[in-house]
Amino acid sequence: MAATAPRGARRQTLRGLAFASPFLIGAAVFIVWPVLASAVYSFTDFNLFQPPSWVGLDNYARMMQDDTFWKALWNTLFLTVTGVPLTILISIAGAHLLNLPVRGQPLYRALVYLPTIVPVVVGGYLWRWLLNTQYGFVNYFLGILHLPQPEWLEQPQWGKPAIVLMCLWTIGGTMIIYLAAIKDVPAELYEAAELDGARWFARFRYITWPTISPVTLFQIIVTVIAYLQIFTQPYLLTQTRLNEASGGPGQSMISYAMYLYQNAFVFLKMGYASAMAWVLFLLTLAITLVLLWSSKKWVHYGSDRD
Amino acid sequence: MALTATESRIGAASPRRRRPTARRAARTALRHVSVWALALLFVFPFLSMLSTAFKLPDDIFSAPPSLWPTEWTLENFAAVFDEIPFWQYLWNTLVIAGLSVLGMLISSPLVAYSLSKIGWRGQRPLLVIVMATMMLPPQVTMIPLFLMWNGLGATNSIIPLVAPAFFGTPFLIFMLRQFLTSVPNELLQAARIDGASELRIYWSIVLPQARPALITAAIFQFVWAWTDFLNPLIYLNDASKYTLSIGLYSFFGERNLEWGPLMAASVLFTVPALVLFVFFQRYFIGGVGAGALK
Amino acid sequence: MELTTTGRRVLTRAVALSGVLAASVALGGCAAATSAGPTTITFSYLWGGEEAKALEKIIADFNASQSDIKVVGVSSPDAQKQLTSMSSSNGSFDISDNFGNTVGSWASKGILAPLDDYLAAEKVDTSAFAPASMDQMTYDGKIYALPIAVHTQQLLYNKDLLDQAGVTPPTTMDELADAVKKLTVVDGSGAITQIGLGNPSASTLFTTLGYAFGGTWDGADGKTPSPDDPQNVAALDWYTKTLTDPYGADKIATFASGLGQYMSAQDPFYTGKQAMVVDGEWQAVNIPKVAPTLNWGVIDIPAATPALAGTTQVTTSTLFIPSNSKHKAEAAKFLAYMVQDKPMVDFTLALGNLPSKTALLDDPAYAEIPHFDSWLKALASPNAKSLASQPYSAQYSTDLATAFDDIVRGVATPDKALAAVAGKVSSY
């Protein structure tokens, strides 16, 4: 057997590579090459119709001076910092509600999940309508509750909350994931806690939260990445006519990805857009690594499941 | 979020001997109402969309808004079919979604198999690579890919939209891999000892076992391709090639703020995904639950 | 059992889908095939709806008038896609339309085919076009597009509202400011219920005002962005002094957010929410259609000094041939047809636009349209100005739009906002 082991291992490696080959080829063509090419383009001035010309670090320097760049970055970070905690909190709370022993839970779970399969274009226009200052339902209900009824898509300070609101509508998937996670928490732990007289918040804090923390880590990372790249929702909420690029009132709703798209396909500054893409990439990488590193402090692995 | 065992024990110690059924009924009612309210919050926008699609313009532009149309009309739907080649867009979208699913089904299980059932040295590193690609912002590859397809003369066609699926979809590879790890190895070992080739084992033994996961993956891929916006936006130039996403987008751009027809078009666009959801609900929700827990 | 079902299912699916794939490839291929006979060229245009229908009629007329060329019209309203289509080696159209202010930018990038030789071959007389409409058509001494329709701006006013307030149509900026004051109505709670001067497009209004004050947006040579020209600042100061300062930018924004859709039955000018607007000639065709009971008038845009009287901003709709077209000669023939007298009259009448040829300005066909002559005359004015068509134009107009938005919101004063744009000019 010893003689065959290294040969067997090599054969296994070949098999492994063979089965993985679609992904490996695809990754090389659709990921590795474009990422490298994108880096090269970021050092050029390229308008799509004429050959690129080398400009060195010019694009990056220009970026630092560009007001709109900082505005777009600020907008995106604001969305991330408000959107992610809200997503996690509401998903966990919702998961608990969906876990309650009431009849009809499958229906409720389905209804909560439904918005995630709605095409985002439909969602965009639907929310545009719901957030209409005079005729939309959001302000109608706010009025019933005697709360202020802002001009959602017209005022700079309400643009980003509008985007977050629209994104929160589609957190059904996260909620279902958390539902599965809290179902997995061993019941004995809860019973032991009750015997000790723990109230529900303590039970949540010392049992539920740590046990689901791996899921939370994953969801935070995934949601942060999604918000950093956000494009379609603000794009649709601010769309004026087909031929115009808009950033919302006072540029309050232009996201990083939107400005990138504008630079690439409207202003035809593909080199500059590539530079922006790389900055986004490095930023995403940095934030992900920080999150992973911080996870040592608050994530508990090793439950009875595995 | 009710207090259960604890409170009832305390209650038992107190003078109140009889179990207060009123309070329990109130608790149950509270639970029902909270879940019901949650579901309603999420479903309400749909209702608004539906009701607006059937309203007359005067009704739409009336404040305060109401869910029930004063007068039901089909003119918005008629306007949609008048204005945009809905069936053409539907067909285009179906073709793209169908081909994506085909591509994904061909490639993703193969890679998932490599990541779970073949014990080889590269398994761990490959898994890390697959997960890393899930985190790459599409904007980084967007421009060079566009230039590549442009150079190949493949822009304004469905090729850039469909080809990547034939090389595996990272998230679904990951999900399938998770599933496959739970498939028992004994069957495979037996077949290997019998001298069956790995491909044979994959095709005849593992794939049939993975049917529920494959269906779930196919559904996810279908919905993603169906609802994709950015890729058709970049790659489809001729109006005749538009998908429903871009069709809706250009419908809005031309006739902006004509909410009736826009909502009617939205309803039409959502219906197929809804139908799919109603029939395959447990695959959606089951897949989501299973696939994302490490 | 499981095996065969799965296998069969996968197989049937594969067969069905590859059939679909084959079919769609075949169908896609068909469109590109050229038959022996007339050369087929594609005319992709941004117009849609009614305008597209009118255009299709003209295309049909052309096709019927000769048998060498068949024009296929495609309505493709997204300008982004138009641009990306021209970037690949197999473009999707041979002739298309856009606006005059993109010509310079696109010509400088080699996107457009120069037309001089084709125009000479087709005997198109470029001097027949109104000079104001040809401004934006050339770049670096060559012609890259022809104006199919032209647009000018005038001041429209609601006769009833002006009579009620005892205001005569203004002819100077001071009179205009006065009129705005009398025509803006604020209710008890401080909210605006009627505004003296509305703006369908802030960019159009402000750039036109800049011209009306004698300013220029593209420098004395027409090639250098000059956002902070002192007259431009003066024009926008006039606006803030007349509207945003006295009434409050946020109140104006609240008022604007509640207005109905432009050009529909709920249009704010048609429904009396805006007493006056600066707008283009298409209103003359739209108002009788959508708001026939509106009692309205048109007058030249007031100017800051008598020398600037008759100032207006000219924009053009252009036809061009992309350099990646494979049938340029045929496209040029169609282009020459479109700018002949009869097709141009047909087209502009249907769209409610101005013809670009000087001789057609007096054509009796336009006499029926109420107030149309006001816009026609404006085209011939010596003070008809247009924004330059330069490579920086796309980004410049976006930056100007941002500046104008800031001014309207009261976030920045005109000189600061325009100075900010001036600061960005170096990066163009």
C-alpha cells in the first residue's frame, strides 16, 4: 500500500483538478485576467475608442482631489454603517418571530422571503412609488402615526435612508438563515438557563448570540460587501431619464459603484474607473480582513452540531 | 419573546393557584399579531403594486392613497403590451435564464464534487479560492470583461451573460459542496473498489443523491439570471434583445412617472418568479437555510 | 430508478435548451444576412412613441422612393447603449441621431465618420442650414453631423394669471423680476402655491440666463469652459435674488416635489402652478393636444441689456454616421434624403421641432401652429447661442448640473458653486 500511496495521491490530484477544471479555467479567464488587466488600465487614460495611453499614478492622484469621488465614498460607507447593523438586528428579531409556535409559520416565512426573488428593477420602481411624497404609502402610514413625512427622494438628508429602507425589504434570506441557526441551538442550554432564572434577554445574550455568532460573522461580511458594491438600488431610485446620469438631490444618493459606472460608460474615462475599481477592491479586502481578525474576540465556534 | 417556564413557576409559588388562561390567550394573540405584522410589512409593497396596476390615473394620483381601486381597469396592462414587446423580452429572458441554469448544472456540481468527494491536496486551497471569488466586487472585472467581449465582437449578444455560468457559479459551488459533504462515502468507496471511474461514480451515484440540492441550485441560478440588471445593461444594445429587467428600465426612462403601466409591467415581470416560488417554495427556503451555515 | 429519472431529466433539458440555443443563434444570424438586392442599413434612433411612428413613415417613404437601399428603423432610446454599440467592431447601426453637444466629443474620439466627401457627392448644400444650427456640427474643420431639427427657447406665460395679477409680459430682467414677485403666491403657512418662474430643466434655464446676461459658458474662443464668467455669476445671482432668497430654497423644493409630470395633463405650467416658464418649441404642438383650454402666450426671453435682446439657446438634433458602419455611402444617401425640404418639414411638423434650413423658416406649413413663429424667429436672432460641442462637454454639463442643483437648494452661492466647477476644469 505504501508504494501506491504517492502514486495514488498524484492520481487523486489529477482527478481533483480535472473535476475542478471548469472553475479553474473560468476563474483564470473571468477573474484573474480581468483583475490584473484592470490594474494595468488603472494606470492609463482610456476612452474606449482610442488606444489607452499611459499616465502612471495620475488617476489615483486625481481621485484624491475629486469631490464627487469622496461624496460617493462617503455615501457608500454611510449606507454600509447604517444598513448592516439594521440588517442583522432585524433579521435576528424577525427570525425569533418566525420561530414562535404559531400556526401558519410556513406561510409567514414564505411571505417574508418573497421580496428577495422579486427582480430588483421591479423593487426599485415599486419603492420609488411607495416613497412618493404625496401619493406613496410610506408617508401615508407615517402620517397616521403622526410622524414627520419627509420628501424621501427629493431632500438630500432622506435619500440614503430611502435606499436603506428599500434594501431592508429584501433581508428575508438573512432572516431565514438566522431561523435555521436559532433552531440549531441545543434546547438543553435554554432549559439550564431557565433553571437559573435567566430572563429572555439574558438567554439571548449568553446562549443564542454566541451560538449563532459564526452565522453572524458570515452575514456581516456578506452584507458589508453587498453594501460596498451597491449599484442598482440607488441607480433606479435616482433615475431621471434614460439619457441622464443622476446622483439624487445634491449628489446625496450617488454610490461608489454608480460613480464608477458613470466614469466608465458616460464620461468614457475607463482608466479612471479602473482605478476606482481597484480602490474598492482593496477597501473591501481590508474591511473583510479586519472583520475576520476581530471575529476572534466575539465569535464562538464548536457547537454540538459538527 | 414570552416568559414561559420561569414565569409559570413563579406564578405557582404565588397565591394565584389557577393558571390564568386569559393571560396565556393574550400571549398567544400577541405572538400571532407580531408575526402577522412582520409578514404584512414585507408583503404590503406587493399589494400596493398590484392595486396600482389596476387603477385609473386619477385614482393613482389621489391622496390619501388607498389599496382598493375605486374602479378596476385593465388599461394599464393593455398599455404595457402596446408599448413594449413584452413577449419578446420574456422570451429573451427565458433563453438567458435557461442557458444559465444549463451551464451551472453542467459545471458547478463537478467542481463541488472535486471540493468534497475527491480527497486531494488542492481541496482546501481551492475552497478558499472559491470563497474568495465570492467576495470580489464585480466592478473590478467589469471593464476588462467588457473590453474582452467587445474585442471578440460578442457584445450586444447573450454570450457574455450566459458563458460564465458554464464555468461554475462560486456561491452555488459552495452550497453544493456543503450538501455533498453529507453524502455518505461508503457507496463511493464500494464503487471505487469495483473499479468504476470517478466520472462514472459522479454521474451514476452522487448526482442522483444530490437531486434536491441540484434543484435548489437550479432555482437560485434561474432567479439570479432572471432578475439580473447590470449585465444586460452593459451588454445588450438592441432593444430587440432586451431582457425584462432592461425592458422595464427603458420603459420607465421613456414614459417616466406613468405609474399605472409601470406597475402593470412590474406585476407581469414578477409573476413568473412568483409562480416558480409557489411551486418550489421548500427548495428556496430549504436551500437558503442549509447552504449558508458552515 | 433515481438514476434514469435524473439522467433522463437532465438529458431532455439539455436537448430542449440546446434546441433553444440553436434557434436563437439562427434567428440572430438571419438579421445580419444581406440579400442580393437592396443594401439594408440600420437606422437606430433615440426617439420613441409618437415620434418614432412619424419617423417610420418617413423611412417608408424613402424605401418606396428607390430600390437600392432599404432602411430598417429601430427605436433604441438609451444613449448609453448607442455609445457602447459604436465601440465594437461589429456595430449595430449605420446611422443614428443624437444632440449637437456630443458631436465634438465623439468626433475627437474617432467615433463619427467625417461627412464632407459624402455631402459633396450627394450635393448637399451646407449653406442652406441656419448658421446657428451648424455651430456644433464641425470639429477640427470637418463636418461630422447634420442638424435634422433645431430647438430654441422662449418665455411662455399664462395669460390668465398675468392678467389677474395685472402684469404685462416682461421684456427686461427687471420687469421679469417684478413679474415673478407679483406672480408668486404664498399661502398662510408660508408654503408656495404658485410660482412666477418655473424651470422644467434647471440646466437649460440657467445656461440660457447666462447668455441673456451676456455671459458665455465656453470662453471667448468657444473651446474653453468658463463657468465662472462674471456675467454667468450675475445671471445666477439674479435668480437667487428673485427666487431662492425671498421664498426659501427648501420651500421651493417642497413646491417642486409636488408638481405633476412634465408635458402631461398635470404639467405645472398647464395647470397654473407655474405662471411663466422658459421652454422649447415642442410646447406649441403639445399644449393644444394636452391642455387645449390653456390661455397662453410667448415672448422673447428678456435680456439684461438691449444689445442682448433676442437671446436664446439653440440645441440641435443631429444625424450622424458612426465610423464603424459598414455601409457609409448608403447611409449618407439616406442622410441626404432626410435633410431635403419635404422630409424635413414632415419630420419637424410631426415632432413639433424647428427645421434647420433657413429657407424653411417661412414655410407656410408651420403657420398653423400657435405661437410657433416666435421660436422660428428666435433661430434667426443674432443672439442665438449654443453650448460648445467639445470633448469635455459631457463631464462639464454634469458638473454644471451639480452646481445648479446646489444653487437651487441654497447649498452654495452662485460664485462659489461656479468657482467649484472652474476648479474641476483642469481635470477635463
